[in-house]
Amino acid sequence: MTAEYADVVIVGAGLSGIGAACHLQRECPGKSYVILEGRDAMGGTWDLFRYPGIRSDSDMHTLGYSFRPWRESKAIADGPAILKYIRETAAEHDVNGHIRYGHAVNRASWSSQDAVWTLDVSRKDTAEKVQVRCRVVLMCAGYFSYESGYLPDFKGRERFSGDIVHPQHWPEDLDYSGKKVVIIGSGATAVTLVPAMAGKAAHVVMLQRSPSYVISQPGEDGIANFLRLVLPQKLAYAITRWKNIRIQQWLYRQTRIRPERVKRKLLTWVRKELGPDYDVEKHFTPSYNPWDQRLCLVPDHDLFRAIRSGQASVVTDQIETITEHGVLLASGQELEADIIITATGLNLVILGGVEFVVDDQPVDFAETFSYKGIMCSGVPNLISTFGYINASWTLRADLIAEFSCRLINYMDAIGSRQCTPRLREADQGMPARPWIVDFSSGYIQRVIERMPRQGDRQPWLNPQNYLSDRKLFREESLDDGVLAFGNPELRDTA
């Protein structure tokens, strides 16, 4: 089998992969690269999800790329607008010709003798197996399975006479006009679906086992829109981006040092939205502190408006069983439904679900330590992108792409073909802590034991602070005693 070669392979043509390609072209112009995308389209999350109201839960001045301003008036953008932004970015930077659609990476094998990764790839169009070889792999495949969402085993679901739909697999022809809809869940997807379906449906119930924190924010950023009128676009974008970053970081820090105060403030806002007679304690007061799970953002009060109008309601209870005509709750109440939406979350996968092998030894990532949250001990020339849990995904994706380019250029400068994070002598025996701490969301907790570990000291921490990460990724020395460089370039002595 003849293998194609590229200096760099980017896995995934979503928000992170397209961004990584743009950085690579600008900062490493001499490097060849390909993007391997398992699906038939660009955009990742923003092409896959088609449910009503699909939108970001971060503002686009921080979810957008650092190098390309967000030009639309809406800061909390819908899925189609975000997908358009990704496609336009790819076109403007001539990325499209580097993408191989329908190319799913199954296995990646590193050879120290050759200093290359060999990727075993399945082609969707021909069903053939191909190989791609490269020096560096940038994993930008996202964090969840594209095959299926998370679905608890609800008792009695086979008896239900209507449609049961998971948002990850939304049917194009689903007609919910005049139907009674029960949405199971309380996270970002559920709070998006409720106002989007209310009004057209007969009634929408958000059925939750436990509440989430919900905060409303204007769909448009007035300051951003004003700055675009009076300043050059790039400058206006940079100012707005910095403003929003500081607000995000300040809010998160307050939840860590003053959780009860933030909790009271969030609940006060909800009470103002829903009135003094609404049971905020039951339906909007979580048992955990703010940002122990992501806050649910709703634009322009849309969820609260739907509840106040009577077109939607919230029920907090346990599911006893699915019945023929709806959902029977532990309290004995039965919710009638024509359609049940299971907004129950995602199935997280480790590094795109790819099997990794280093010098014929399978890699168990749970046995590795995470270098700055982006590389793994003992695994050469592999960088993985995972965004922030407490801020916009792309803020971190951009920094990781910049670091990747910096590392590639440094290896060229010193004539090294291999870079491997390795524990120093002082790091031996340090405690193995979870990859993410103080974050209780189910999609993380269900797989946390299979993820890389973090230690108790730099650079074996998985940082979650953009302001400090800027220095960590952009300025700190690569010759840090942890990154082991070797396998020098072969010189032609003839």
C-alpha cells in the first residue's frame, strides 16, 4: 500500500481544524498539510446539529477566530451563521483544497526509527483503506462521538406511540406543529429547544431531573456594534474580544472565590424574569455551585419569555417510566406527549476515538500525564485540541494552534524530527489527578477515568485560564526540560 505523505495532518474540519490550518499556513508556510475529515462536510458541530434554534452558548467575538473578525450584528449566533463563518474563513485562506472528506482515521502508529506517524484511514466513498504518513498530527476532532448521543436507558420507551428524538439525530421532516412536546434535559440543548419550539408546538415541557444555572444575555452586543461603526473592523473586533474575555474570566473567578454570592445574584435575576410566585428554588436552583458545570446562556430572555407566556413549562422530577402516551414521573404525575426529545447529552470520545500506537505499543491515555493539557507523556509529535470548559472553545483552540506552529518551527530550527513530553526525575511519583477538576458535568464524568491525568505542578497541569495561558503557550521556553527533542534530521553527506 502506497502512503501519501504530508508534513502535518490535521484531523477534523470543524471550527478547530479550519483554524489550525489557517495558523499553519500563516506561521509555517513551507509545511505541507492535509485535513482528514470523516464526514462529508465542513463545520463539525455546526454542520452536524440541525435541531430548532441551534446556536452558540458563547459570544462570537470570543468563539470566533482571533485572526478573522465576526462581522454580524448578533453576538449569540445561530448554527447556520456560524457554519457560514467557518466556510468563509476556509475559502478566504485557501484551505478547501487541503481537505479530504469522507476520510475517517482509525489508527495512528508512530515509528521512532522513521520519525513518522502512519495513519490508517477508511474512505467513505470507495470503502477502501488508505494510509497517510506525516511528521506531526494535530487532533482537532472535537470531543464527542458523531455516531450517537448519550441516551439513558429509559424504562418503557418501546411502548411510546409517538416519536422519540435525540437532538444529535434530528429528522428533517419532524413536524411538531400543534403537538405536545416533552424535552428531557436541563442543559444548553434543552434551554435552546424550549423557546425555539414553543409557539409552534401545542405546549413544551422541559423535564429535568435537576436544574442548571441559567443566565440571560442580549443577543446583540451593543458596544461591539457601535465600535464597528466608528473604528476599523479588526480594531473593533479586538477591543470587543478583549472586553468579553475579561468579563468571562472575571465571572468565572468570582464563582471560585465567592460562589454563594454569585449563586444569589444568578437566582435574583431568574426571580426578576419569572416573578415572585414562580418556584425558582425547585426549578432553577442547582445543588452545585456556579461553573461546577457550564452556565446555560439564553439570548434575549427567550426561555423565560416562553415560560411566562404559558407556551412552555418546567417540571423537576424523576422519570419512573415511559408510557404509551407520555412520561410517568416518580411523583405519580404523567406528562402527556406526542413527541419526546431526549436532550440528555453527548458521548465523549478520547482523541477522536482513534487507536494510537507508539513503537508497536498501544497507548493507554489514562496512563499518561497531560502536558499543558495538549500533549501526552511518552507520545511524540501529537497535539490535541480541547477548548475551555469555562470560556469560549476557540480561545484555547487558537492558542493551541499557535503553540503547534511555534513547536514545529522550533524543531526545524534545532534539526529535530521528534518531540516527546517526558516526566522529569522530580516529577516521578507525583499524584495523578483527574484531567479536569471541579467540573461535574456528566459528559466529562462518564469518561474521566479513561482520559489523561494531570499532575500537581507545571507543565503537567491542564490550565483553564486564558489570560495566563497566553503566556504559557506563546512565551514560555520550549526547552523546558520536559519536552525531549531528538531524532535529528538526516543530513546528506554525499
